[in-house]
Amino acid sequence: MSFPPSPRARSGPRRRSLLAVAPAALLVAGCSAGPGDSGADGGSRPSAADRARARAARDSGELVARYDAVVAAHPKLAERLRPLRAEVVRHAEAFGGTADSSPSPSASASASASGTPGSGKAGPSASPAAVPAKPKDALAELAAAEREIADRRVKALLDAPGELARLLASVAAAGAAHVYLLTEA
């Protein structure tokens, strides 16, 4: 025995209507501008993710210049540093920066002349021009620069969106491995 339809008229949408509209609503929501997107209002200022990506690219570029300066001062270390430097070049490119893919004394001289103005920091992020006379000290200074940048990237990934956070974490881990390789005997 079947029940007769309810004499009351239904108010509101039916389940089938909602099921038909839901995918379209999700599609529209996925295509709309979110808080991280730069629209007509905030197009003049880069997002936090863009600034973090630019900073990471700049850090990698400066690290390449450091590797170049160490190789220029200690040519015997060139073979040992070549694969690490090549990875740092790939890191800079992954963050959207550019780095010279072949070390040359003129590139390191121009990089050391430009330095890092306005950083206000001494220590590993200072100009790569001053390379210690002893190869072991040069490697230790390079390891300190790698460690500082890796630590900075770990802190930056806390505020970064998903993909950028994963990239920062991966490159920070590679930097930690570089520290180990630079400091082993």
C-alpha cells in the first residue's frame, strides 16, 4: 500500500535540485579570487607567498655567489663543491630566481661587489667577498651560510601556503644535508 502525497506544498529546494547545483557551486567557488590572489584592489603589493618565494630565490642566488667565491679562492675545492653548487642553482630556479649555472671568477667578483646591501646582518649572510685563507675555514663559513638559510626557510614555511611550504621544507632539508657534507672530514 502506498501513501498518498502530502497535501502540504514543499517549501525550499528539493534534494535533487541541491545535488544538481552543488558541483556548479563548487566550480564557481574554485575559480573565484581568494585572499591570496591579487585582484584589482591589491595588485600593487605582492602576497606573502610571493615575498617568501622571492626571498628564498634571493637567498639561493647569494649562496651560489658564496660557492663561486670559495671556488675562486680555493680551486682545489671546486670538484667537491660542484654538485652542491649545482643543487643550489636548481633551488634558486625552483623559487623562480635565476642563478649562473657555471662558476667563473668574474661572476663571483661582480656578485661580491654587489653584496647584500641593507641586510643589517653580519655573519654568514654578509658579502661573499671575504673568503677565509684556509680551505677548512672557507668550508666552515659556507656550511654556516647553508645552515642559516636552511633555518630561515624552516621558519618561513610555517606561514607559507601548501606547495611553497613543501618546497621550502625540501630545500631546507637539502641545505641541512649540504651542511653535513661541508663539515665532514
